[in-house]
Amino acid sequence: AMPTMIMAASFADRFGLDVRAAALTAAWSSVVFMLTLPLWIWFLH
């Protein structure tokens, strides 16, 4: 997940967008993934 987080912030910086928001969005998506992973495993099993 780190390359995606770094690329999101890098693209935001390059195009003059909010770097902090891009980094937080990528970080929170990783957290939500970890919290919902057991539900997906249960659902698909």
C-alpha cells in the first residue's frame, strides 16, 4: 500500500492539489480495508 500512498501525494503535489487530503484519503482507505477484511473473507467463504 505504500507506493499508492506515495503516488497519491506526489500527484497531488505535482498538480497543485491538497497533498494532505490525498495522503489522508489513501491512509484511511488502508485502515478501512483492514477493518473490513474479515467481513469480506466471511462473505466470500
